[in-house]
Amino acid sequence: MGNQNFKYPEIQNFLNGAFENGALETMEVRSPLNGNLLSSVPLSNRKVLDEAVEFAEKAFPGWRDTPIKERSQIFYKYRSLLQENLEELTALVREENGKTYGEAKAEIEKSMELTEFACSIPQLIGDEILEVSRGVECRVERRPLGVVASIVPFNFPSMVPHWTIPNALMLGNTMIVKPSEKVPLSLVRVAELLKESGLPDGVFNIVNGDREIVEAICDHPAIKAVSFVGSTNVAKLVYKRATSNLKRALALGGAKNHLVVLPDAQIDMTANNVIASVTGCAGQRCMAAAAMLAVGETDPVIEKICEAARKLVPGENLGAVISKEAKERIERYITESEEQGAKILVDGRNAKVEGAEGGYYVGATVIDYVTPDMAIAKEEVFGPVLSIIRTKDVSEAMAIENANPYGNAAAVFTQSGGAARQVIEKASAGMVGVNIGVPVPREPFSFGGWNDSKFGALDITGKSSIEFWTQLKKVTTKWNAEAGINWMS
């Protein structure tokens, strides 16, 4: 019998097409919206991972040998099921993560777009073939790696898993996913919908847990590749551990994204873009604006940003942060910056939502006169907080951006093509926006940062991901003996 206080059934692992747990220790899952108890999640041990890997290994030959056009039919069906269940999936993301309704719905719609890209993969990976000498042909074939794993974070319960699941499976791999123990509900429905779409048992498996499962995935000799999305500190550990065990690994970490605002920036568009970037998903995304580099006289833009920030009401058009600990950490950064001489223009501390007093909210916050040496200017806050650093010119702004160890995104707001080009060329970031606050590439372009925002080669989405989830087989063929022989044959 499950706990009758849970809103949802107790979370179970998904192994070989079925949900099952065994007698595992569990932890509570609560909604950031109001603190209500949603479910419990199992903290699996290495034995559970071993079972999942065995099932994935058994399923691999049949799935690998299924023609890719047939595999794609499953994902066409799956994409339609995401559409059919859009409202339910939206509600799950909202409840377990704390997003607003619009943000949660956009996350499911992005999951659909990622699935659409996977459906297009058969058109993108036709074998290369060339006659290299008379009667001799070389061809390159893409082959799956085998059993792969994806470790996903709390901030996007649906979208980030869809960065990896559709592409890795479409390319013929079998997979184990380790959800964040904070947001395990959405992936339960993903597993059910994949099964309903016709995915064979064992091809997709979910192992819930904490650090022990992450380490076990990095260590397991049968897992050929690991992707990870989370904090930079953990990304480094995962990348080192997985590669030391001779695995292919791609680990995405945190960010400190800088928006450069010039005096000629279009005021309303800039203010709306900046505040949306800062506060979208309550600032809990690795593409959020964290620092605004105000070049020269930009007070009119800053005033508009503050106006827009004051219109954001926690619990209405601003979502919750993930936990009480996250709220306390974010507010600590704000208080510390004030103590160090920064000026709080809009203060989001001590936010309360009537009727949801148990929720975890931080209001939109704008802090001016931050200096590059302050912790809030250097470290990832992961909340709806904008730090404004004043600079005299673009060169000084770029020096500050370049000095930061991260490298996910940067943006520039200007009407000058020359100034925009300067930022594009000088920014040490993998994704750059011009008059766009969240420069996330759309499919088929890939998502991936530089520096301490990403460890490993290639990117996690788009065409680049095809390289990560496959290996090349090169075949040279000659049948006609009468063609003669030269040094190439």
C-alpha cells in the first residue's frame, strides 16, 4: 500500500518495460509551488543498475538490427502522444518543478520539437560511399554504441531528457536514464508513452537514485557512453570518472551568462528581453542572464528593466525555486552583495504567496553597481537575480565576460552591427545572441557551451549529437578482379 498522503503513486524504477522497486529506501518528493507532498522516489543501489544494464544489453541486438525507418515510426507515434497528453504533461512539470503554466507548456512543446528532430535523423545519416579506385569502393556506416546512459537535472524535467532520449534511441542504442530525485514524475509518463508507442522492452530504462547511481553509471563496464547535465562541480567529477573508465562522456555544467547592453539599444525590447532571460523558469536555467554589462549611459534601459521586474508576481507570473535550500542560497547572495556595497533596485527577498505559504519563492531582483570581484558577479546564483556591472566600453565588458570561467551564453543589445560583431567575435561562449536574451539554438542547430560549461567533445543536441551517439564503420569493397591493381587497390 502506498502512502495515502501522496498525490501521485510512489515512483518506481522502469526496467525491461515494467515498473518495479523491491525494498528500497525512499525519499519524499515535494512541490516547490506549495510544499505539498507529491510522491516518494526510490534510492536505488548498484544492484538495480546492474539489472537495468542486463535488460538493456539483451534488448540491444534486436533494436540495433531494426531498420532505422522502422525505429522512426515509433517516435512519430511518440510525438503524437506528447501532443495528445500536452495538458497532463504540462501539469506534471509545473507541479514538480515550480514553473508557471506557460513555461511548463513550452517545455513540453520543446520536447516535441526535439522528438521531431529525432524523426528526421534517417534523412541526415545516409551512408557515405565513393569509388576510390577502379572497381574499389569505400563506404562509411554509422553504428550505435550499445548501452548508453543519461543523467538529467531538476530544472527541466522533460526537455533536458529529450535532449538525449529520442536521438540516442533513434540511432539504435539502448538507454538508462537517471532522473533528478527532485523531479521524477515526468519521466514516469515518458516511459509509459514510449511503451505505448511500441518501443520494445529493455530499450529504455529508468533507474532512480542519488549519487550512488551516478557513480555506478560512470563505473559500469557495459555502459559505453554517458551524458550529464547539472552543476559544473558535478559535471567535472562525472566527466573524469566516466572517461577514466574508458567511456565516451559529455557533461554539461553551469553558467554565468553576460548580457552586454549598449546606449543605442532599443529600450523596450532590451528591457523585456533582459528581464525575461533573468526570471524565466525562476532563473533556474543555464541560459539565464545573470550579469548585465551596462556600457556607458544605459540608465533608461535599467529603469525599464526595474519596471518590468516589479510587474512579476511570485505565484502568478513568476514560478517557484526548487527548494527551501535554493531560496536561502539565492537570498544569501543578494544580502552579501548589498553588504559589499551594491545597490538593490528591486528586492525579491522574503517573497510570500498567499495560500501557498509552504512554497519556495524569490521575487525578481535587480542589483546595480555590482563589481566583478563580488561573489554574485562570479558564481552561478540560479535564481531570478540580475547583477548590473557598469563598464565604460565594449572592450572592458568583454574583458569581464572573458575572465569568467563559464562559457554557455552571451548576448549583446545594440542597433550597431559593428558592436554586435565585436561581441560575437570576442565572447568566450558557445552560444551568442544579438538582441536575444536567451540564445538557445533551435533544431537542427546544437546546444552546447564552452569552457567550464561543457566537458567533452561535440554537443548534446542537433546534428552534433549524432556523432556522440554513434561510431563509424569503414568498409572497403572490391569484387571485380578484371579491374586491375594499383597502389590504391
